[in-house]
Amino acid sequence: MATPDEDPFPRLLRGLLRPLVRTFIARGLTAPALYRLLKRIYVEVAHEDFRIGDDPPTDSRISMMTGVHRRDVRTFLDEGDAGWEETRRRVATFATVLGQWLARTDTTDAQGRPLPLPRAAERGVSFEALVRDVSTDIRPRTVLDELLRQGVVEEGEDGLLRVAEGAAAGPGAEEDKLVFFAANVGDHIAAASENLLADAPPFYERAVFYTRLTDASLDAVEALAREKAQSLLEEINRESAAVQAADRAAPDNTGRYRLGVYFYRTAGSGAPSAGATTAPDADTTTDGD
């Protein structure tokens, strides 16, 4: 086993953390503030993921595993973070309503395009019925007001609600973008981490990469990638909405997945010049809570 000085993992983390640190600095998050946050996350992960049977580790064991002082361990565990979880659930509800609208057979036409919906209807599908199918914890008017505010949904002169052009590009609200930043990047890192730690990688994770390309070639490849990726996501969304409806009454319907696609480009990246797929196998929401 490699000694701490010989272990390449801490050195490799520099490449992983650099884009995050760039975001931290741009957002005004200082190193001391990040260090306190990191200590808290160490404590939470140790408490949740390093249990012995069903019993959580003691404060002393968490302190030993993480290097965080036992006094701070208890402080972090007592604080909790209910506010963040509430925000996540709210944003997930908004996204799921839109995802269901784009996926269900009764809210799309024969070509898969989203149909205009009335706000409410005594029978048949409506926006209010769609929201209630997703969640009864939030009022349909609240969801609609937020989607209208973000420009994701538009109301026509005929009184019908329509999915706006470009809605698939994602949320525009700052809070929503932060939630999806954490969820999308977090799940990608989680899949890659599980693959790194496992003898038989459990998750699908692949990438193709090339260097020595002109801007014109990058533009062409990116356009193709966007087209193919959008088509894939829409197909997976429709299939997932169908199986979720079938699983609604199942007692074990507690699983979730997230399938993500990204395209990143730079000029003169210095990466190896190759065409390759990398990383071991992986698994992958529209958050259909």
C-alpha cells in the first residue's frame, strides 16, 4: 500500500478541484469558509455512510475517521440542514412537472411535442391535474407562477399554457441553477467515485475526447452532440415517465436515477490527442419524486 507521500490520489485531486475552486472564488467563497464547510461534510458523510450495521458511528469514531475535533462533530450533527432539503424538493417538483408535461402521452401530440394545457379542467388533463399527479405538497398556482416567472411556461391569449421554446435548456433562476449544479455534478462524481473504489465498476460512465481540432470542427461536433444528446434525453424521459406511472403503487418504488450529458471544449487544452472512450461502467432523473 502506498504511503501518504506516495499516494497519487491527493495529487490527482488538483485536476478535479481546480474548476470547483475557480467557481468558489467567483462566488466569493473563501478558503476558511470552505474549510468549515468541508469539515461539516466530512462529519455528515462519516455519520451517514460509515455505519456499523444499523448504528451510526459515535462522535469519537467520526472524529478519528475525519480528523475533525469531537466538539465540532457534535455541533455539526446538531445543526442539520433542513432548509437545503426543502429547496431541493421544491425545485425538483418544478422540474418534474415540466418533465412529465414533455413525456406523457396525454400531454404530448403524436410527434412528442408538448400540448397546450388549460389551467384547470373538470375532466381530462390540465396543468393543475399534472401538478397534483407529481406532488400534493405544493399548490399548482405556486408551481405555475414560478414557471411563468422563469419563462419556462407561457400563457397565450386563448388562456392555454404552453411550454416555452428553449425550456429544455434548463432553469434560469439562480436558486434552481444552484440546485441542479449540486445534483448533476454530485451524481456524476458519485458514479465516478463508486467506479474508482469498486473492483467491478457498477456504473456506466464513458467519455470521448479529441484534441488538435479547429474552432469550426469543434462547432460541428458540438452541434451534433447537442442534437443526439437532446434526442436521447427526451426518449429516456418518455420511457421513465411511463415506467414511473406503472410503478406508482409498487411498495419498493424508492429507487432513483440521474442520466447526465455534458460537452466541454477549450482552445489548446493540452490533453492527449486521441479518440477514446474512458471510464468504467455506470447507471444513472428527471426527479420523479
